[in-house]
Amino acid sequence: MQVGNDLEILKSLNKAYVDSVQNSDVGWFEQHLSPDFLNSNPDGTLVERAGFLAQIAKPQTIKGLEPREVNIRMLGEVAVIHAKTVYTKPDAQPGTGRYTDIWQKRDGRWVCIAAHVTRS
């Protein structure tokens, strides 16, 4: 396994994931989520891949979503990404959150298999 190369790939995927949330880019997620993907939403609901894609398709009400304090842990063919987010709420107030994304290398490519998101 090429850990260095995989780490760079995961850094790029993490940035693209956040950008794709901000831009409601369903196409990116269709390519990078596993068929069995699950997401824990900030309101505590758990949605499968189709439900997540429907959520992503709606225009975002937050602006300036950026990842901070990104921590990527490689665990063989699995990687766990923890990070903080900063953004601007619809009322122009600053917001923060955290997310955890779990990626797995399947058939030679990284796919996101699960995510957990909080916002404050």
C-alpha cells in the first residue's frame, strides 16, 4: 500500500467533499459514495445514500463552508477523517461544526462509506 499517495488522495477527496456540499454537487457524491453509505445528520437522523443525495441537491443556506483542523487517520484499507467546519449562517452569524467521514478503499479506489455531521 502506498500510504503517502493515499494520504494525498484523501486530502483532495476531503476538500472536494466539503466543496461539493457547499455547491450542492450531487454528481460528485454519486461518484464517491459507496452504495451502502450512511449519514448521521446534525438533527440526529440517519439517512441512506439516496436520502443524502436528495439533501445535497437542495441549495445550501449556509455560505463559506470550509474545513479546518483536518485529521486523517489511515487504518489499512480504511481511513477516518475528523475535522472542524466554519461557515456563515443564513442570518450572517458565524457557525461551526464537526464532521467525521469514513472512507474505504474498494477495488483500488477510495469511497466514502459513512459520515457524521454536527453544526452549532
